[in-house]
Amino acid sequence: MSEARDIAPAKLNLALHVRGKLPEGRHRIETIFAFCTDGDHLVASAADDLTFEANGPFAGELGAPEDNLVMKAARALRASAGADQGAALVLTKTLPVASGIGGGSADAAAALRLLTRLWNIDPTHAAAVAPGLGSDVPACLLSMSVRGDGAGDELQPVELGLSNSPVLLINPRVALSTADIFAAWNGEDKGPLDNWRGGRNDLEAIAVEKVPLIGTVLAWLSIQQGASFVRMSGSGATCYALFESDEARDQAEVAVPREWWRLSTFLR
């Protein structure tokens, strides 16, 4: 194989309960991950060296190539497998950065999947290095509906019955630091996650307080005809709505204020 390509699907948290702290300092959460059919795109081509470049509407918001999670994933996989191959990695960045939909984690996971195939590596190496790259990376590696416990990296498959559900994502073009949002959590445990529809996102109120425009997006989505479920994903600022029909979602998408980023897609 000389080239492999994959999508890095946008991640949604259908619920996210913050329950406490883990011994190493990370937050203990209970969450339900779902994934969209659209996201960033990554291509890996056989090469002597390991290189990375990015294009697309949000490429300019990425940091130095050597610090990108795609490169960190590639180096970690190569070290774990004892491999010495190279690859030219090209990312088309269509998801906003620091937006609560797993962009960087999904990109890293896509790199692990691609390079496992390109380098003919046992997939267990990808699973082994994923947690060290970020709490969301193991779920993004699977890119299927799962429940996440612990730091979000202890995974159990769940059947949601939401495949092909129309969904509209909106980001008010505000980047939020995941670390800052979690650091502002007041330590109150509001109870376990039993049912995602009856659950909550414990980071939502924190994000709205820091960026009131998020509340505006949530309110806007809530009044759209056919919107059946509205919530913020992750630590924000992206919000989303599940819709009763493709037509209702498409009508809402057309009406999204021009200054907001939007993605009209489906759940996987």
C-alpha cells in the first residue's frame, strides 16, 4: 500500500457528567460519544521521512506541524511498533479548532488508523498509544457510539438507534480551552449518567458563563422547527441539534447566521 486516506469524524457528547477527580488529577466523567459522517480528512502516503502539512479553512489555526497531534500519533505508533517507515501526512482541516467536537483527537485517531494500514502494523499498537495522546482519542479511534467512563477513555459500546439521524452543528467562532473549562468546574457531583436524553452536559453552564454567545446558539437551535434534542458538545463552543427529518435540518441550516460556522451532517 502506497497511500491511505480516512475521515476524522466530528465527535459529539450526547451527555457529559463530571463526577469527580481521578488520582492522577484528571476529571472523572461519564459520557456518551456519538460520531458524525463528516469531519476532517487525512491522507497518508509512503515516504522516507515523517512529514505533516495542513490545508483547508481552519489550517491556519493549527500550531507548529511538529506539535500537531497527528505527528505525535505517528511518532507514538512508530515507537510502539518498533517501525522505521516514514509517511507524508496531509490534513484537510474543515472542523474548527478547540471547539468541543474532537477535532485534534479525531485527527490523531485517523492517523493511527491510516498508518496501521500503511505500515502493516498490528492494530493493538494503535489502541495502546491512543490513551496517551488524549482522553478522547480512544473513542475517536473507534468512531462509533460508545459510553466513556474514567477520564472518558474506558469504553463500552452502546446501541443508540441514532444511525443516519440528521444533525446540525453550530460554532459561534469562539475557541475554548478544554483545560480552562474543566478547571472552572465547582466540584459538585450532580449524579450518574443513566440515560443520555435525560442527562446533561456539566460543562455547558461554565462555557455559557465564559462565552454568553454559546447560550444564544443553544437558544437559537431550540426554537428551530423539527429540532428534537439540543446540547453543547464537550467543553464547547460547538452546539448541535438532532432533527426529526433531513428537511427540517436543512431548513434550519439555511437560516444559520452567516457569522457562525455550521455543519449539516448525519450521525454514523
